Amino acid sequence: MKNIGLLILLTLILGCKNSSENLTTLKGSYIFFDDAAVLQTNNEVYGVFMNAKALELNKRAEQQRTRPSEIVYVELKGIISTQEDEKIKWEKKLDISEIISISIDKKPNNTLILGTE
């Protein structure tokens, strides 16, 4: 009887994985429209699933932007997948689980300067 109890306890402990083990943290520029979003990191571009966290991120980012052309930089945790989707055509997709940070590029001038004066 003790062996059965021990086996059940061991199965429960090993079977319950921490869900954060599958989460990946990504930093990059976030671009969103009404029903679509993309996260561009240094190495990759991810289509973003429009879940509740993505809609929250859109709302919070919109509140911080002063111009529609401002770049929104984010740090997110989520699950990366390559599953096929009707709307998202990017190979890699991100399902956002947590919004870590949102910031706007505050550089005063984004003009390319050639030469010297």
C-alpha cells in the first residue's frame, strides 16, 4: 500500500511541470494595427497571437505614444510556436503570457546626418 501511495506522489510531482519552463523572454520593437501585431527582435520576426495580453499591450503602448510613427520597445514573456495559422503568416509566432516592460524611443531627432559642417 505504501508503494502505491509513493508511486502516486511521485507521479504527481513529476507530472506537474512549472508552466514558466516553456516561456521565452524576448525584447524588440513592437508594431501593431487593429487586428495584427509583429515583434521584431535583433534576429527574428514573430507574428503575435491576438490574445488578451496582446490587446492589453496594444492599449498600454497606445497610451504612451505621442505619434503613430513612434517605435514601441517591449520585453515580453511568451510561448513561441510554429503552428499554422490562418491570419498570421510569419513562420514563428508568439503567444504573449506576460508584459515585462514597454518603452518609447525618446530620441529627439531620428535624422541621418551625412558629412560634417
